[in-house]
Amino acid sequence: MSQAKRETVRLMSYTPEWAETGALVKRELLSVLGNRAIEIAHVGSTAIPGMKARPIIDIAVGVRSFEHIPELYGELAVLGYNHRGDTNSDSQIFLTALKNRYNVYIHIVIHGKTLWNSYVVFCDCLKKDAETRQKYEQLKISLATRFAFDRRSYTAGKSEFVRRTLRLKGDIKERSCGAVVWRKRGGRRHYLIIQNRSGHNGFPKGHMEYGESEAQTALREIREETSLEVTLDTSFRAEYRYLVDGYIHKSALYFLASYTDGNFKPQKGEVYGIWLLPYEEALEQLDYEQDRRILRQAEKRLADAEAKSKK
Ligand code: ATP
């Protein structure tokens, strides 16, 4: 197929063959991925009965982690699924196939994280809401006319609609767990502050993986982000909520954690810096008031416990 041909945008009327192909692909992927796939979903316009679409079968595969997926590329290739690279700054593994004469795009993403949620929740919004479905179809028809030979502009035109729909109708929830990590140094309590990928200073924390308990997530994230083995105190729980990108309702839960020895090391690509600071300095470094509130609570809790133990 020539490059120019591949870039054209042509909408086709719905056919049940799309759902049949989606089901076939799900079965085949499951036979290779087994329980590494938490959930596999046919997403995108070809998953919406009655909707006009570019005849591409989009399949989202939600996995716990990407760790062992590359080992399966050989087996997937035997079934016709070819690895094309990683996209969205490494948060998606992309494969393609041709099944029942249809192009199939496989998006392997972390289950429960933003990309998984956007694929699945947007699709649910279209399935549930006739008005959104009609508006989306109208938009696609007008974009396909305007950008018949410019697939990129066609796709960009849809993105704003997807974001607005997720903001107004989606109910995307994400949860992260971590801890306020501390240790005594020179007789004073010091706290671990990390600068994470998005550039703000906070505490170690991260996405709660499918099947994990809150404490397991906190311990794993602290180990991954800092290399430290800590002792968790789950009797301290502090939680807050915030909105990411205007539509992801995120909650973060923090325990207390302490360690006595070991050196911290920032996780490559995820953590830009780690500092162990006395209380007042740690407080100054934090970017968000919610984090400062949690650090005050942690300091009070530890100071009270220390005073009590001296009595
Ligand atoms: P995680 O470490 O939980 O996997 P992440 O690294 O994907 O998460 P967040 O720390 O949730 O990302 O940051 C996503 C966005 O939310 C960033 O723009 C960040 O600045 C912002 N953000 C983080 N914490 C807060 C907060 N307490 N209040 C408001 N905005 C926040």
C-alpha cells in the first residue's frame, strides 16, 4: 500500500463484521497473553453498533505491567500481530494485524491508567448516549470531507471532542498510594521529598495496580521510585483528591514509612531528584498545599509519639 493511500480518510457504514473481527482478535490475544491481560476491549468507533467509521478495529489490552510483554512478540507475530513500537512516551505498546481483511490496531496499556480509561470510558460514553454518538458521527463526517487526504488533521479534529466528552460525561477515577517516608538523622526527623516526572515535589507514590492492596502499592512504589526498603505504618492514613487534565478524578493516599539504613536512588525516567530534609525545609520544598497539610500531620503524629515515649 502506498503512503498516500494509507493516509486517506474514508468512512464506511457499520457492519457486524467489525464486532466479529473484534471478538476473534480478543480470543487470539488471550490465547497468547493469558492472565497477563487483565482486560481486553474492542474500543473506538468500530465497537459502536450503527456508527460510521474508518474500518479499523481498535483493541485496548489492559495489562498490569509491560515487563514481560516483549517476550511474547514472537508468539504474537506467528498469529499475525506485529510489534510497531511504543507510543505516547512509552505508555503504550502498539501492534498491528490484518484480520478478516480489516486493519487491526492493538494498544497495550496499563490497566486502570489514563490511556486505558480514555479508550474504554469514551467508548462507553458513545454506547450509552445517543446524542453524543450522533454529534461524534456528524463531526467525523465533516472532518472526513475536509481532511480526506490528511489523516493527522482528521485525528486531531476528533481529539478535542474526545476530551470534552470525557470531561462532561466520563467518570474516570484513578488511585495512587504512597507514604511520607522519614528517618532520624543527627537526632532530628528528616523527610524524603521527591521530584517526579511531572516536575513537582511530593512524596513517593504511584498507581494502584490491579489486585494490589493499598499497602502493597505503597511499598512497591517506594521501592521502585527510591530503591528503599521501608517499614510501613498503616495506622497513619491521609488522603486527598485532585483533578488531572480537567477530567481524571485522582485520589492519593499516604501512609507513614520509616527506614534506618540504605541509600536512596531515583528511579530512571520517573524520578528527577530525591532529598532527605529536616521538617521545615521539607515543608518548603513541597509544591502543593495538600502535601504540606499531610507533612504537618505526619510531623505532629511523630512528635506526639516521641513525647509520649519519653514520659
Ligand atoms: P502517579 O505517580 O500517581 O502514577 P503521575 O506521575 O502520573 O502519578 P501525578 O503526580 O498525579 O502524576 O501528577 C499529574 C498532574 O497532577 C501533574 O500536572 C501534577 O502537577 C498534578 N498534581 C499532582 N499532585 C497534585 C495535587 N496535590 N494537587 C493538584 N495537582 C496535582
